[in-house]
Amino acid sequence: MPELPEVETTKTSLLPLLHDTVHAVTVRQSSLRWPIPDDIHQLVGQRLIGLERRSKYILARFENHTMLWHLGMSGSFRLCNPQEELRKHDHLVIKFADIELRYHDPRRFGCILWLTEETQTKLLDTLGPEPLSEVFDANYLANKLKNKNTAIKVAIMDNHVVVGVGNIYATESLFNLGIHPAQPAKDLSFGQIEQLVIEIKRILKQAIDLGGSTLRDYTNAMGENGYFQQTLLAYGRAGEMCVNCETTLENIKLGQRASVFCPECQPMKKLKLPSKKVVQGKSK
């Protein structure tokens, strides 16, 4: 599934469309996660005046309307010559003067919606802060984790805590810091939380700089692959040797997601229980 770096890269690759006018809209398959709006043809005649990203959503701002786009599990946008042959799973075509924007989605879990008060409330308002923003700092994360008994990896992948820290980037961040992915979130020290915030930001910035991670069929709108996967040290490497200690990397399931870790470099920290006091031969 495309994560924050892939969505950010996609958004950036769509910037050549800014200030261009929509000439035609063709819906070839309307049945996505939610149906493509019947009135999407209202885009015809409008200029694209802005592109933003919020979590894994792209906000495409036209002159009179704003659309909310999500890539789902297998979606992608491509900028194509109008003469280029359409592919089987090209479900939406937005034609500009000399180029077409095509939405391709074999699994059809993505969405193409108007940004309305309803979609704003349902899809955006409950989201946590952006991980690269100043709001996401150690104090904020410590406050969110202090009462959480859930695994730290599950906690940082919760979009209500912070958006955009997907499986790849959570796995790599925890590996680099030597934190077991199943460690209860509330057990992390403030120092560990400080380092985790720094590492999440570093990993995501690096992934964006490298164009995201191309796993399976992800490419940006120019058809270019990402290269972050070439730097992966843990994700997808279960059964291989740890690059640090040569221990075999293991895989566990957390939150229905594969979680690769090194049992040597990422040991589960056990909290010390208070010692029992002995009074008159009885323990209390």
C-alpha cells in the first residue's frame, strides 16, 4: 500500500498540471472504495490551482471545487500522452490541454471524492498530526503513549496518534533504535520517545528524497520508481541475517501486519517488579 512518502512523491509529480484547465473527464469504472461522484464532470472548464497532501490523501484544489484522492492499496496516478493506449484498470481519465491524468487501481480500494463538510469530518478531522510537523514532538508522543499498553509499533501506526507512519517506516525506525516492535508503548522511556520521533522524521524525509518505496507496482505519476527499498535493513528481510549482528531476523504479527525484528538487537525489555517485603515470615 502506498504510504506517506509515496503519496508525497505522487503529489509532487502532479505539479506540472498546476494552472492547467480540465478539458474532459471520462469515468471508465466508478466503483471504487466509494463510487466516483456522478457530477465529477463539473471539473470541465476549471483550472487546477493547488495540490496538497494530508496524511495519505491528496487534496486537488480546482477553481470551484476541491477533490479528495486516495490511492488505496494499489492505486496510482499517471501523466500520459492522450495517444497512449489505456490500460485495463485505468478507471478515471482527466484530460488537460496536452496531457491526460489517469487513475489506475487494480484492487479498486482507492477513492475519488469531493471534499465536502461530510468527507472532511469523516476522513480528515479525526487524523493525528503530520509526522514532519513541529506538532509531532517528544512531548506530544509521550503524552499519547503514557497509558497505552498496545505494542509500540501498533501505536505509532495509529493514524489517530500520528499519520503516515506505515509498516515499512515503523519497522525501520524501531530496528534502527533497537526497540522491540511488541514492546508496550507505555514502557518506553522519554529518552526513547525523543529518539523515536527523531528517527521517524529522518526515515520519512529520506524516503521522500528517494522517491518512496517501490514494492509491487508503485510508481509516481511520471512512471518512475522509488528507491528507498534499496536501503531497507529489516522490512521484508525475515529469515535473513541482521546487518548488525548476523542473528536471523524474525517475523511476528502485530495488528495483522508482519513485523520483522532482530531478537538480539531489539530485545523485549522486561520491567523490574517491586520486591516483596517479608514481615514475620510472610510475604506482602
